[in-house]
Amino acid sequence: MRLLQRLQDGGFKLTSLNDEHPPPYVILSHTWTEGQEVIHNEVEAGEGKNKTGYDKLWFCAEQAATDDYQYFWIDTCCIDKADPVELSTAINSMYRWYQRAAKCYVYLSDVSIPVEVVDAQAFQIAWEEVFRQSRWFTRVWTLQELLAPPCVQFFSREGRQLGSRISLEQEIHQYSITERMRWAATRTTTLKEDKVYCLLGIFGVFLPLIYGEGEEYATQRLEEEIARRQKGQGTRDQHNLSVSQLLPFPRNERFVGREDQLQSLKQTLFCSNTHSCMTVYGLGGCGKSALALEFAYRALTDRVTERVFWVPAISRDSFELAYREIANSLRIPGISDSNANINKLVRDTLSADSSGSWLMIVDNADDPVVLQGIINSDLRSARLSDFLSCSCQGAILFTTRSRKAAQTLTPNHVLELKDMSQAEARQLLVQCVIEEALLNDSLAIEQLLSILAYLPLAIVQAAAFINSNGTSVSKYVSLFEHAGAETELFSEQFEDPSRYEGMDSTIAKTQDLLAAEYLAFIACIDLQQIKALGTLTGYAFITERQQTVQGPERESFFDMHRLEHGERAGWVCTATNRLNDLVLYLPHAISIAGCEDAVDEAIRASLLERVGQCQESLGQYASAEASHRQEFLLRKRALGPEHPSTLTSISNLALSLALYERACTAYQTVLGTDHPTTCACCQHYNEAHLRSEQALSNISYIESGKPPSA
């Protein structure tokens, strides 16, 4: 293949390279204007500058330089169409060339952005209508140019970025051959045979080009070649020749780094002839699912596997729903039967020799009960892990937050995903923030990344806030360091197409609930020297401190992840502030409890119980005693003296008196027995005690000191 380079003098140079191992390059997708495109011979001769197509050439060079790419490819310039052999080879190779490009720039010459629109991506209304009507979407060759590249970006005639491809790529691969044929039929092309030739790369077949044979004959040759390749492939019939790609999210175009981890996954899962399994575990938000998704797309791009299946193990229902989608995709016979065991059918199909190579990603396998738990002895409700195929043609990748779960799932192949490196974290932030002007403070960027502990989800969430509010990084750091703002910022919801619908996408809600309870307490104590807790270390929230003293008697201390400590402490402050708000409603609750005609006695008693508990928390012991006493009287009258709820009221009343007595003792100790405050407290306590005794006086078992009979 030939690639273009821009020279220092502003000219362009064509370089012939081995298309099996080309250097990194970007590729241009565009529509042609007859007689106005700069062709191969003109680039060689340094001509064609007066053509309108020269603007596209210059744009592609500028954008490639901006993205740090030296080489770029444009079909009109890099293919010598006067050579029929070269043209035929290029058309059969084109899908692969687009597939291997680092990025594809879609240049829409018929889409213009008004000068007054400063941020084109933020104000889509200014160009949305003309974008939908662009000629690019009607041309037949642009179909493969949309599907093949890992990253597709759209630009206006002025070279301003409009956005990127979102979810079309993953959806396209799920359609049958017949349905794909219909796409081409709705698009236009200069030569009618190109309606067929443009599908060669999509279907992965090679055909010699015969211009003049007509669309009908070209279609027949394509179908015959597809049929020929399908012979002897068992269940992979014509409707299922395409790579089955049941991925829930589009490729993350902002994915950066993690090359060592991706290589480790590839070596473990694809470098043997046996069934391979591996588990990635790490802190919630560290990028486990993003790593698995990128690995899946690379596996398909590099053709190391034919199919990828994505199975969320969030719950038994999510697992079984994914298996049903797999069954539909593979068109497994018998799945429409109401008594069919879909899980078993999928396992057996993937275990067959005719299944071909496949990769299954079991995501969010945090709860061991989902995969390992047994509901009953019926096969339909057996362990879900029993329905994972062990075929030598397949590989399974698990993701989980729990180290314990990782060791259970794949004891010999576990990969811990740690925080990103400083360079990777910076690159991710730059990718996510739309306006470059908001990133003009390098010192603030380093400070922010340090505060966020280089955690990917935290960086993405911070970038979402920066984008939506037009906030500079330095200002965001100031907000973050403001007392109480950390929790609010981490709880800010944002749209994330790479996370499951209905699942919280914020840092504040990605942790295990039991671990969250422990952390809420630990956040109140010092950040360092935390006594060991296995649940927290298993989820990578805390890490063991290395000590010089060894042996069985040594104490173990653990340090908490910086984000966790700040987040949990913020939750405690938020809860404390919330209590202050709730106190304002206390008089209203007391008023409702006093509505004798409007509210049932049992309901009033229940409300008074809660009022009394709230008053105890506030140190209002006299008021608490009065509330619990009234609560007891109402329940005794409504439910009877020996009802369990009435007995609970007696216990509540006794507790309030005990607390009141402790308050009096504290006053005596601190202020002395003769202090006015102490005297007033003791007098009020004695009066409350007397009233309570009178209320309880007709309960026989209290007077006798014996509990009621069972």
C-alpha cells in the first residue's frame, strides 16, 4: 500500500510500504466530485492545487499532525486507478486497510458550521439537519468505511470536529447476509458493480473485479463465493457467516494505555490449544470492563477469534438473558420450545467442534452466589458456572472487584488491575475534555490526577463535570478541595455509554455494600494504621502496609485508598448535615401524633416511638420520656397490656428514663450537686419517673416483678 506524508515545504510525498506491517496511519473517508479530486499522478508531480479536492488533502495532513501521525491514506491519491490490477487488489484490500487504520476522518464537504458557533459538538442543532442529509451517508463505499476502523471521527467542511461514531459498528455485525445486501441496495454509486464490490471486505471474501459484468452477475458471484466458503462449516450457515459480536457497548474511543495488561490477556487466552480462562480484578472504577471491551474489539480486529459473547453476571437474570441473546444469535434449534433449557443449549453448542473460535466475557462477577450458588437440584436451576463451555476453541475472561472471587474462578490465571500510570491518566483526561483551553494549566492537571489517585472512572467523571460546566481544571481542583464538595462532585451523575443502563456510573456508588459499611466507620478515624479487614482488602479498597517486624505476633496494619477515605468521610458529613434538616420536621411529627380524631391510635403510637428515639438522640430526655409514656398508653389501650408492641413501649420508656438518669449523674459529676442546672435536671427526672410509675401502675407483672406468661 502507499501512504502519504507531508513535506516541510508543504508538498506531499507518496511512500510504498508493506501492508502487512505498516507504520501507524490515519485514513480519510469522503465523497468524490467528478474532475475535482487530486489523483495519484498529480500528487507525484506536485500538481492539483487548483482543484477543490486539494482542501481535503490539506485537511487530512493537518489533522494527522494534530493527532501525532506521520502517515495518512486517501484513496484518490494513494491508488493508481489507471492500473486495473492495482485497482482490483486495492478494492479487495480496502476493508482491511480501513480496519488497520488508527483513526478514520470522515470529511463532509457538504456540511458547514456557522462562524458564530464556537463549540460545534455542544451546539449540534446548528448543523444536525444538514448532517443527516449529507451525501456521504448515501454513497455505497462509505458503508465499510463506517464499520471497519476502530475510531471514526466526523468533520465539517471547515475541518471542525462534529463527533464520532457511537453504536453502529457493534449492531451491524449482528445482521444476516441477506440484511446486509439490502444496505447496499439503498446506497448510490457511480459504477453499478460497486454496490457489490463494496461488500467484499465486510464479508471477508476475495473476488476479481469485472467492471461491465453488471450488478446482478456480480451479486451472483459474491453469493457463490460465500456459499463455497461455508461448505463443511456445520452450524455456521449463510445467515450466520458474519462475526457474531454480542457486545453491549460501542468501542471506547477514549481508551488509553493498559498495553501490558492487554498483552497478558492475549498471551493467556489465545496462545494455547486448550480451553483458557482468566480473571481481571480491581477496585470499582479502575477500568476492568473497559479493558475487557477493548480486548474484545482487538480480538475481532486481529481476527484471533471469530465470535465474542458478553455475559453480565450482575444477577442470575442478567446472565440468563445474555445466554438467550447468544442462542438467538447462533440460531440454535429448539430455543423456541417453552421447556427448552437455554443455558444448556448454549453450552452444548459452544462445546461442539463446529462452533469455531470464540471469546466469552463474563463481566461483573462480583457476587459468588450468582455463578456458584445452587437454587435447587433441578438442572434448570443448577449453578450457572456449570453452563460455561470448556471447549478448546473457546476462552473465557471474567471481571470482578473481589480478589476472593478471582481466586475461586481462575486460581492460576488472575490479573490485578491497578491504578493507571501518571502518563496514562493524563492522556485519558486530555482525551475526555473537549475544550483544550480548559487544560491550559499543567500544574493543576498533575494536582487533579493525584487527587483522583489516577483512577479511570474518577477521571472520566471529573472530565464530564468539566465539559458540562465549562470549568477549567484549576477551578475544578479548587471546588474539589472545598469542604464537603468532594462527595457532591463524586455523586454527580453523568452519561456514560460504556456502562450498563440502570447502574450507577459515579465513583460514589461502585463499591460493595458490606464493604461500604466498614469504610463509613473507618473514614472517621485516621487515614493510616487501619486494623486488617479481609473484605476490604479483597476489594482492593485498602492495602497492607509492608513492615520490618516479621513473625506471627506482629500486628497487621492497612492503608486506605485516598479516594475511599475522602469519599466515606464525606458521606458521614452529609449524613450529619441531613440530621440537622430532619430536626426541623420534629414539631410536625409531634403535631400529627396529637391528632386523636384523624389518626389511628396504633399509628400515633408508632410515630411517637420514632419521635421519642429522635429526642433521645438530641439529648431531649424529658421530651423523650413524655413521648414514650404517651406511646405506651396508646398501645396499651389499642392493643392490650401484654401485646409485643406494648412491651416494646415499656422498654422504650425504661430506656429513656435510664438515659435521663445518666444525664443527671453527669451534671452532678461535672457541675456539683448544688448547681442550679443539676438541681433542675434531678427535679425533672424525679417528676418524669413518678409519671411513668403511675402510667405503669396497673400492669400486674410489673408490680410483682414477674414477666408475663408466654
